[in-house]
Amino acid sequence: MNTITTPDGTEIFFKDWGAGQPIVFSHGWPLSADDWDAQMLYFLRHGYRVIAHDRRGHGRSAQTGTGHDMDHYADDLAALTTHLDLQDAIHVGHSTGGGEVVHYLARHGETRVAKAVLISAVPPLMVQTEANPCGQLKKGALRRRRRVLADGLHRGLTGGGRLFHRPAGPASTPRATGPPGRGTSRVDATP
């Protein structure tokens, strides 16, 4: 099993396959490196070196009770890239992994990085505060957005909206259309 030990003593599991320009995948919470397997196999077949790690507290990495913040996540990623001596790496981060990639770049620089790809990433603080005067959202706007989201989700879960509930029966199932007895010319999946 491939592992490194970070400066604070945390054991981090990683996968490292192939040769070529490295692509480093950082997973979202509460996933693991395994969730990138399909993408890793694709890029491996196309000549890239692919690396994915289990963030501390996830998967096969140490199940620590401390260090669950972006500083530690970024430092763990830096320890991995240093250990593997990665140069010209493409970093791909999903959700929390996207925040980890951004924080890694901010804390450790971009000398080892060619590109960063953020997929539904955890953004930096967006609310305007005294410590973050350039924030995009005023505090009241965030509260209103949460209410709208909660109301929409509630309606969807309780049947008040069509988010999860659709009528059963012929109107909701795909049906073949075309001349009878002559095969199907197309499938109509519209409700």
C-alpha cells in the first residue's frame, strides 16, 4: 500500500499509476481516491501519470481527530507532491478537493503546477465581512438564499414540487413509436 507520512505524523494513502505529465485528483467529502478510478483509467490510457490520495480521515488514510481544515489538507497535498517530486502537474479537485487545490496553490505556490481544474469546488469565503471586505454577498443575502433553497428542497421531497415525484404509469415511461409491426423508428421518453 502506497503511503506517506506528513510532517505532523499523519499517514496519507495514495495511488500512483503510469508515466507522463501528472494529473493529481483531490476528492470531495466524504469520498476517497477510489471515486476517481474511472477518470484515472481514462487518462492513464491516454499517456498521463495519474495520482489520487485519500484525504486525512478518509478511506485508507489515518483516521485522525485533528487537522480537518484547509491548511492541513493543503499541506498534506504539498507533502504528497514533494514526496513524488511532481512537476508540471495538473490538479483536479471536486467539492472539498477543489478547495484543497486552491488552498494548496495559495499556500505552496504554483511552481510544480501546470493547471488547476475545479469541479463544483468549495469556494473561498463569499460573504462580505470585516475580515473579507471584498466578499460578493452581504450577510442578509446569504440568509435569503438558504431559505429559498430549503423551501425548494422541502417542496421537492414532500411532493409539492416535481423534483423527485413524477406520476407513475404510461405517461412517465419511455414508449416505442412508429408504424405497428414494422419495428421501432424512435423511442419517445417525454412524459
